[in-house]
Amino acid sequence: MVNRRKLVKSTASFFRLLLEHSQRGYEPSPEHILKRMLAPLCQSFAELLQEGTKNDAWDLLESFSRECGRLERPG
Amino acid sequence: MTRAEQSLKADKSPQPDTATEMGSAMAEIWRRLKWEEKREFVRLVDWGELERARQESSQSQHWDPRIYVGTTPAGLSFELLSEHVIDFVCTLSNVLSPREINAFVQDDEGYREYDRLDSIKTFLQEHRDTLHKDYVMIEFDDSTLVSAGDGCLSLALEGSHRQAVRIIATRFLKVCGYEHEFRQEHFSVVMWKDTLEVKEW
């Protein structure tokens, strides 16, 4: 049985990695975005839908929102 | 020697790879022009504009850098060659000196936990392939490193670890074979081929 708390934290971390790539001074390749960020996110979403609870989903959304709050938006 | 003559002389050296169709077309035009036409052509060209276009063109290509380190709102973000990942994570562990290290591995078969690691180096050496192709989260107390494979890393620093940003970035570059002392709070370093491009602000 997967540790859901760590799964939520890990998923939020890969979302953070995705946000961080959007802040870099160059455009990462589509392959890099897919393989390094979207693939683990998609896998985790499927796992959370299968094994997680509504509370896990809420915790994940809160984590995503926290990361979004730290985002430096272009002026 | 005039700028036009310098340009004509430079034309005899090998042409750089042109990254766009427009660049290729320009090179073809240049090749076909007669000497007098080239002389006229270089009078029309804004070389500063061309250089800016060349830089923008090279940056807009979807290439991933060999090395990258940059500050983020949470800590630091990295790209490095796979062969340096283990050394860097061990160095990071030395800088952070955590009381406890836990790992969470995500691969095709599912998820695995490794709590209270005795030796981060042993763990990394035993999971060399995982670091290369799978997804790993390593907790150094409250700070968290994620590895997305092939040297793509993100570090979120918490508490007193946040003071270590510049030290970690300096050690990171050292593991990659480069020296740089960071002076500003925010920075990014990128290396495409063999030159570090450093920005600090």
C-alpha cells in the first residue's frame, strides 16, 4: 500500500518542478517537460484516483495552490 | 581593413551551423553572391541586429542545457549530467547535515519507501538506474529534493537550510567542474556547450 501522504508530497514536488521550469530564462524542450514533469504527475494522479481519498485530493490541491502562490508572475 | 573586407575574409572560414531555415537561406544567398555583390550586401546589413537574431534563434531552439542552476521561490533548480548526480546529492547531504534522510521512489512498478537511510551514498549507488530513469523524492529533514531523471532536480529548502542556497549552488558547480562565487541573492547559471552564462541580481 502506497504511503499517500508521501505520494501527495511527491506529486506537489513535481508540480513545483514544472512551475520552476516556466521561470527559467530559456525554453525547455517539449520532451523534457513530458518526460521529467508531466509523466510523473500523470502517474501520480492515476494512483491517487485509485488509492487516495477525497482528503488526499484536497491536500494535493492545497499544495498546488501553495506552489502557485510562490510563482513569480511576469509583470 | 574595412568591416566589409573583414566580413569577406571571414567568409572563407567554415560557416557555423545555421539553426533556422532563414539562416540557411542567408548562408545560401551569401555563397551565391559575387565579390562585388557581397561588398554591397555587407553595407546593407545591420550586424548588431543579425547578432541579436542569431542569439534569439539559438535560445529559442528546444535544446536542454548541459548544466543549469538557478534560484527559485522554494530553493534551487538544477540540470546536470547523470554521471555527476550521485556526487552532487552526497555533497548536498553534507551541506544540509540532516538528522534523517528518507526516500520515496516512483517507477513503472509503483512506489517504494526507504526510511531513515543509514548512508545516502550507498542508497544512491544501489539505485543508480532509478536516478537515471525514474522519479525520486529525498527528504533531508524538512527540505526536499526531487529527481526527475537524467540530472533534472529541484530542491525545496526549509528553515535554516534556506541560508545555504549560495553554498549549495557553488558546490553544485564544483561537482560539475566549475568555480563561481555567488554574490547576489538571486542567480541563474546555464551552460549550453562549454561556456557558463552567469546572471545574478
